[in-house]
Amino acid sequence: MAQNMADEIRAKENDAKHIVAEAKSEAARVLATARTAAEQSIKEAKQKSHRFFRDQVTKAEQEAEATAEKTVEAGRRETEQFYADNKSRTTEAIDWLTKEVMSSYGNI
């Protein structure tokens, strides 16, 4: 009976070792799967982040371009208006300048 009991204990120990080995193997497989899923999730998050910021930069560039065009157009209109408003004064300034030069230096 003692031999039978010892054999049964050894059998149970072997079964337990086998169960532990299978559990370790399963744990390693689950861990590898989890790592792969985590890496994939990180990769997707980075890609989404990159796309989001790229889209934001593109949008900001478009808005800046539109604002620049408006600013240039406003400056162009102001310049044309300034020119139109002061066009008549140009002749007066030229006449005055000519008289001043002629009075200072005479006919050269």
C-alpha cells in the first residue's frame, strides 16, 4: 500500500508539474498576445496623432494663406487710395522742388 501511495503521489506531482508547465506556456502566449496588441494600439495612436496634427497644420496654413491674401488686398486698396488721394499733390511738390533747386543752384 505504501508503494501504491508513493506511486500515486509521484503521478500527482507529475500531473501538477505538467499543469504548471501548461499554465506557464499559456501565460507566455497571453503575454505575447497582449504585448502585440499593445504595440499595435500604440502604433495606431501614433498614426492618428500624426494625421490629426498634420491636418491641423494644413488647416492653419490654409487659414494663414487666406488671411495673408486679405491683408495684401487691403494694403493694395489702401495704396491705390493713397495714390489717388495724393496724385494731384505730386505736381505741386514737383513744382516746389524745381523752384527750390533752381533758386539755389540756378540753371546748370
